Amino acid sequence: MSFTDADIEYLRSQRLARLGTVDADGQPDVVPVGFRLDGPYIYVPGYDITRTRKYRNVQNGHTKVALTIDDYVSVDPWTPRFLRIYGTADLVEWDGFGSPGPAIRITPTVSWSWNLDGQPYLGDSTTGRRSLGPQKTVHQPPAA
């Protein structure tokens, strides 16, 4: 399976995410990043990216990553939404938006989307109000 139409629409509507990588000592590092969805991959380019901790973490073989894209449709009523992605990263040359050059390419393995249709969150089902559970998607590796 791959991203749903709602996932793709949401990913294309957003430009900022948080990327989590891990260093050799197991220290997590989470940073805001720009990103683009292109086919089955998510690309994270960046200004002088080869000098960043996230790039070096992947370069040093720590290829498991997490990416979170989230926003608020409204705070009154409370209307958050998100897409969380686990995947593997590799380093590639990117010729997409911005300056061509090195980038981190993420191959999603599993993702969870929540409230991408932007409905107000009204609590859980025990109170009789609308409950929103995350939708899990297991991704298949892209064809070679």
C-alpha cells in the first residue's frame, strides 16, 4: 500500500515538517525541515545540508528516520491534524525545488494519519462526542 489520496493532498499542502534522526550514541535529533513528496519518496533538501547533523546521521548509517507533518485548522474549535511517517533514509542528488544538490530521500515504511479532513476534535467516544483515531498505512517498497 502507499499513501492515500487524503495523505497525498495533505503532504502537498504543507511545506514544513519535523525530521527525527539518531546519532551513533543513540541521541535523537529532531529538526524542522522543508520537504517535497515525489512519487513514493519524500525528499528533504536544504541549504548546505551536508554540514547538518541530520545528514551526517544518515551518512553514518543511521538510516531509520521519523517525519511528522502537522498543523491546526483551528484552535477554536480545537482542530489539529497530522501525518507521521517512519521510514528509511538514503542520500541522493536532488534536482527538484530550490537549488539542485544533496538531499535526504525518505522511503516510507509505515505512516499514521489523523484528522486530515480537518474536523473539530470533540473528545472520545465515551462522552458521546466525536472520536478520531489514527489511520495506519503499511507502505510497500517502491519497485526497482
